[in-house]
Amino acid sequence: MPRRSPAEPIDHHYNISKLNRVFAATGIVLTVVFIGMVVEDYSRGWKRIQRAFARIDARKAREAALAARRTALGEERARLRARMIEANKQLAAHRRELARLDKKLKDLSPQIYLADQQAKFTKASLDAQRYKYENALATAPRSASKQKRGLDELEREFEGRRLRLARLQQAETSAKAARETLVARREDVQTEFEKLTSDYRTSLKRLASLQEDTIFKLRNSPILDMVNPSLRVQQVQLPDHFINVNFMRIPRIDRCETCHIGADRKGFDDPKLNEVFRSHPRQELMVGTESPHPYNLFGCSPCHGGRDRSTSFWSAGHSPENPREEGRWTRALGWKFDRFNDTPILPMKYTEAGCYRCHSEETNFREAPTLDAGMKTVEDLGCWGCHRIEGLDRQNLPKVGPSLEKVASKVTRDWATRWVMRPDAFRASTRMPQFFYLENFVNVSGPRAPTVAQKRMNEQGRIENDVMVNAIVTYLFDKSHPADVAAVAGRGDASRGQKLFSDRGCFGCHLADPNARRDLTGTYRQFGPNLTGIGSKASRDWIYRWILDPKAWNPDTKMPNLRLTPQDALDIAEYLSTLKAPPAFEQTALPAIDAGALDRISLYFEMADKTMLDAKAALAKMDLHSKQVYAGEKLIAHYGCFACHKIPGFEDAKPIGTELTEEGSKAVHLLDFGFIDLPHTRHDWFDMKVHSPRIFDRDRARGWEEKARMPDFHLSQSERDRVVTVVLGFQELNAAPNARKRLSPREEAIERGRRIVKNHNCLGCHVIEGYGGSFRSVVADTSLAPPIIQGEGAKVQSDWLFSFLKAPKTGQIRPWLEVHMPTFGFTAAELNDLTRYFASLDRSSYPFLARDYVAEPGRWAAGKKVFELLRCKQCHPRNEQEMNAPGVDRASLAPNLQMASTRLRHDWISDWIKRPDEWMPGTRMPTNFPKGDDGKRTSPIAALLDAPTFAADRAEFARLLGGDDRAKSFLSDPDQVTKALRDYVWSVGINGGSAPAGPAAEAPANPVPTPAARTARSTGGRTLPNPAGR
């Protein structure tokens, strides 16, 4: 029955009209919100960046396509067209033969197919019949003969069908070969056409894929972009790198390439491009697929920092490098400081900090120059002495300051007092920091005018610093070990001493320049102290004793023994004693002793383990001197002076500073910013801390014992940047062990050697691994400088190198050098590490085992003859008589060949003779075997073979080598000539160059390592003598 309408009005608990209006309003709001959400998602910043990059990429693809088109339509294309026309003409002349072959191949195709099918079917029947025969043999032997006849018949049929198939296939192969012969020329030209146009076609395809056409717009349109957009979040999972979230290690998912989409691509290096579009620099080292740090394994955030999953500029955590950049980012990109981001991206100048956490076991960081310079600064300034740094504590670093065990016998008390007060007043380039009279003691208000209370605090701080300086100096002199510094009779020659100071190589580690500023990374000549003012610091007698034998005064010193004669030492001491301190330093007023302040400081230390009454009683028993000694000992412990200096009574003292092993990961809220207006970031706090270490005490009312103790090194801006880079690199690893750089045994040997080289400043004189050699800058003729140590492991025998480094002898190798190779006093372990280091660098065998090399007499004699022809003797003496002969200019001599067999590696000698310019650029050894136009080495004697003046020499070589043909072959071959020279040179060291007797020369056991790529070629200014003119 029909449904009745409800009675009106219907009873409701709500108003229908009102409800409809609410639904309509909420529906409109929901629609607007949905549309806004879609618009917001569609207009994300990274999508705009990707669209812009796509347009840049398309422009480059278009340029590449145009360049490829010009190549494809150039002269080469016209030449190929001409060849194609000629090939077609030749093919037209054989068109009947080509048509016959095509018809034959067409007819053969079904025949081959039929014959192949018939052979396969027959093979199947044959296999079935064979089974029947084998089954009959096993179950019904009487019927086997019948089955055998059937099997034989099928075998004959199968062989016939196989033969027919083979004949048909042979006919097809012959026809194809004939056809290919006819069309080969045209096919070759066609292949060249395709190669010529391949880049153009590829560029066109790429350009088409980058066009913002209808498909592109549909794929990236709102709503539809959820399917398969071309503009998408680019991310890579990094399972070996983690972030800490609520005490859990979460694998990183790096999305940096969502914006930096060209980072791992080459070709986007134009400085005009916005930084976000540029290629990552040095892709052979980072990001590149073939680099040690490919993007798919290392990403970006493990090294640079930042939120790995972020896709917006602000939330990623970009950090401006300076206020100007911050203002530009704020205006253009809406950047603002994110105080909740614990791991912001490092500013660009600190970006190398990310290298340290994985490479902390290495000594140098040559691929990261800022980090490398920073680590050298941290090491040289002794930061590790107060602050434990994992990695450096395994490097066995020596204390950076001199031993103070005998300080009273070295300097005067007044000089020591003034030095402790303000070290840079004596020497501007000093590494000794300033501990006293800093802001938190004498200027507590900073740049603002002090209040009355702050003035009293400043005055009290100055008095306390006076007491501290006096107390520390009193303790050092009271505990100084007695040492007799005997007076030296006579006077030295200061002018000769100045010359000796330069000639003997002292400038490799020292300066003597009162105006020099500290430079720990630009030169290796500041390894030792600047000796300006040394005459005001120490007596001439002490200087004489020190430079004559440094280890006699301090066995732990890194100062080597130059093996000076007493007269040389006296002359140098006389010269150094003339170098006086600045007058302002000498005129500095000495601090007064305030008994009350001394009592307060001493009482504080006494109360560490006593009550106040007991502490006061203990002090009452002390006289003024005893109080100063007591306070000095405690203040040395308080300020950590023992971290850099060897001080009696502090042999087992522990570092006083905060451990820095993971300081770069410390939460920002744990850093004390005090009342200083400073951005709350790690790098800003670290920079301010190393710039003004006591600044965070500003405007604070603290007792002296509560104030910051870190001294002021007076760092320059560049030094601050380097040190901050290093400290930011001291991070929690947050990576799997396999992500960290693990050294192989060979690399470990190299790193041990590098540490010894660094600790002893070998780079001050020598160029090693392409670095160092600062001493060469003060030598007018670099050929008179210490040698470049290149290829040393392949060059010398390890046992000889061990002996030489243990006890070098002046003039043993290069008698023309005035500079002395010093005696460093290496331990046996250090000597083994050094010899293995050089061998490992050149991948040479280690340890080197000496072998008896027997030369073939004819080749040896030919080598001696070549030695005479090339006049090698005029530079290389073969014995003491030749080296000391009358009229010999020792300055022009080359190494004595007497030590060739004990010093050099046998296989290296011939390779050195052949290419000295590659082994050691700038060497005085001439390149007697230059490269020809084909890049191969040529013999200098080959061009003289047919010269009339060379006839007698050629006949002599023919006699020695058993015929003219052999002589000609020998003299034209650089390898044979250099090996013959090697055999002769080797014999000089064994028996003075006497002729050998024995079998043919033994083949080398190991190939000579190829020297690294060289950047220079030189013959040292010497010319090859012309044998024909003898």
C-alpha cells in the first residue's frame, strides 16, 4: 500500500534549516581547505627548483644537440655522402649478381627450414628406436636383432638428412659471404654515418624527454602527480649511517638531491648558476659513482649535517656563513633560526669538519686542506694536552713546549716573569698563550664602562694575577734541577755564525725575524721557535751548549744534533746572542707581591682537604717563599701548564680540560653562552670561545677559582676558522664500522711514517709526497737545498736507509751541500717505521734482501764504455781520489758511486738513468734519454751510429758485444744501454768497477715501481756532452 507522508510538523531535537546551513558552510570550508592543500602541495619550493633545473638541463641538452648537429652535418658528413654515392655506384654495377644471391638466399631459406625439421624428427625417431633396442636387449634378447635393424636404418636416414642440412647451410653461408662482400663498403659507410649522428640522435632524445609538454604537465598536475610524476622527492637510504632518536639509532634517508638535483652530475659548474643547481665539486673524491664516497652510500647529511628527511630550505637546517648571507636568506627564502635543530648544516667554511669522524686514524688530511691546517694548528698549539681527543691520544705526540726541569739554569727569573705575564710581547709569533691579565680578571665589563664594583673587581683581579705569576715562577725556579753551564773560552765570529746558521739548515725549522707573525700552516719553518730575542733570553754559554748537543741538555727534545764543530757552535752562539728582545719587553714592570692575595689563594687550595682552621694554621707555619712555592704548584695544576711542559712534580698529572672527542655533537643547550649576545649555534660558540676564551665570564661576579681558565692564543681569523672546523669534526660517529676508513697494513705503515715525519718536521727541509721543502725558499740555488724525497722506497735499500737515518754522515752522499742532515736520535722502532713508510709509499719489497747480481761481462764492458762516452765521471766520482782530485769543483759534484751497491736498489738504477726527470723534477741529473715524438725514450748514442767520428767507438762496441748488428741493436735500445750502465755502476760499489766474470745477468725479481705523474721536467741546467767530439 502507498507510503503515507509523515505528519507535520515532525518532532526533531535539531533545526533542519540551521543544520543545512552548517553542512553547507562546513562543506565550503572543507572544499576551500582541500583546494588550498592541493595548491600548497603543488607549489612546494623543491618542485619549483626541479622545474627550473629541468629548464637549465634542457638548455644544456639543446646546446649539446646543436653542437652534435654541427658535427653531424659538417665536412665529415659530406665526405661520407660522397663515399656512399661511390659505394652505391659500385653496388649498382653488380646488381644482377646481388639479385641472384638474394633469390638464392630466399630459395634456400624454406629448404633449410624443411631439412632442419626433417633432421629433428628423424633424430626423435632414432632416439625412440634406440630405447626400444636397449630395452629388447634387457628384456627380450630374441627380438633385439629386429630392433637393431630398425635402429641401423634410422641412423643411415639421420646421417643423410644431416648431410643434406649441412650442404644447404654451407650454400647459404657462401651466398651470404658473397653478398656481404658486395655490400660491405656501403655497410661500412652506413656504420660511420650512424656513429657520426649517434650523439645528435641521443641529444635529441634527451631534449625531448626534458620538454615541458602536455605529458609532462599531466604527470605533474595536481592530484594526478600521485601516480608517476617526474617532479618527485629524490631520496637515498643509507643503512650504514644513523641518527639518534630517543636513544634509538635510525638509518638515515637522505633527500638533499630533491633540491640539489645536479649535485652528482657533471657539467653544471658555471659560477653564474645558482648554488643549488651546481655540480658537487671534486666528484672524483665525493658524490661521484666511482669516487670513494658515492652518493648512494654516503649521501650528503652524514658529512654536511642537517635533517636528512627534510625537503625545505629552512627545515633542512641551512646555516648562513655570515650576517650578510643571513640577511639575504631571510629576505629571499624566509630563513629563520631553528633552535630545535640539533644538527644544522655546517656553514660552507666549516664543511670539511665532516671528514674527521671517519678518518681520525690518519695523520694528514691533504684532500681537506682546511681540516688538515686545523689539525696541525691544534697539534702545534698543544690543545690536546689539556683536552683529551680520541685519535690524537694514540699518535704519541710530543709535548709542544720546552722542558722546564732546568729552567733556572737557562733563563733569568726576571725574564721568566715577564714571559709568563705576556709571551707575545717578547715574540709575536709565539705559540705560548696568554694566561694572565685577561678580560675576566682585569676587564670584567668588556667594552662597556665599568661600574664602581667592577672597577674594584678589575683591580683585585690584577693583584691576583700578579700573585699568580710570581708564585708560578717561584715554584719553577725552586724545583729546577741544578745544571752547570760552563763558561766558553774565547769569542766567536758573529758574522760567520750568521752564515753558518743559514748554511747548515737552521732555517728549516726556525726564523730569526722580529716582525714575523705566527704561521703554523703556510710554512714549515716555524716548527721551532722564532729565535729573535734569544740573546736576551739565554746566555751565550747556554746557547753554545744547547746547539752543540741538544739531547745532552734535554733527552726528549725534538731538536736534532747538527754535528757542529765546537768552533761552528761558538760562532752560531755568538750570532744568536746578538738577537735581543724588544725594548718594551725589557721595560715591562715586574709584578708586585700582595701578601693578602697570596694568603687568600693559598687558603683556597689548603681548604681542599682541610677545615678552615687547619688550613689557616698550616699557612701560618709557612714563610713568604714557602707560600709562593705552595701556591705556584697548585696554580700550575689549576691552569694545566704541565700539558705543554715537562715540569718537576707533574709527571703523572692528568689533562684539566673538557674532553673534545665528541664536542662537535654536544647539544647546544649544554654550552654556556652567559650574558653574551651570540647566535645559539655550536660554531658561533666555538668561534667565540677560541677568539676570546674568557668572554663568557663577562658581567659575572665570580671568584678567581670559578673563572674560566682557558688561555688566549690570540688566534687570527683564519686560525679560528681552522680550529673551529676541527672541533666541529669531533663528532659521535653514528655510522657502521665499515663506513669508517679502515687502514690496510700498508696504509698503517704509511701513517706511522707520516707521524714521525710530522713530529720531526722533515718537511721543513725536504719535499715528501709533494709537500714541504720550506727551506728551499731561503736558498738561492735550489740544487744546493736538501734533496726532494721522491721515490725513496723504490730507490734505496731499506737496510742502508736504516743505517743512514740512525747515523747520517756529512758529505756522505752529496758532498757539495753545506746544509747538514742532522742526527735525530731515532729509536729502533722509529727507524723501522720510517724505512717501511718509504718502501710502502712506492710499493717496494720490504724488508729489502740484498742479492748478488752477476753481470754478463760483455754488457758490463759496454756499460763502462757508455759511462765514459757520456762523461758521467765528471759529475759522479767513483772513489775518494776522484772526489778530492785537484781542480774538482765539489759544488758541481753528484752523488759518489762508491755506495751504489750498498745504497741503491739494483732495479731502480737503470730506471733512474733512463728517466730522472720523472723520478725527481728539478734534479741536476740530465735527461740523457729524452722522449721522442712517439712518447718513447730514445738513446742519445743512436743518432751517432753512422757519424764518421763515432766509427772507432762503434767498432769497440762490436768487439765487446760480438758483432756490429748486436752493437747497433744495443746502442739503439735505451733499456739495454741503461741496464748496462746499471751493471757498471753497481760494480763500482762492489769492487771499484773491476770487470766481472760469470753467467748472464739475473732477471730482476720485482719490477721498478712507476713514479707518480710529474709536473715538471728539467735537466738542471746541464747539457749532454757530444761523444763524437772527443
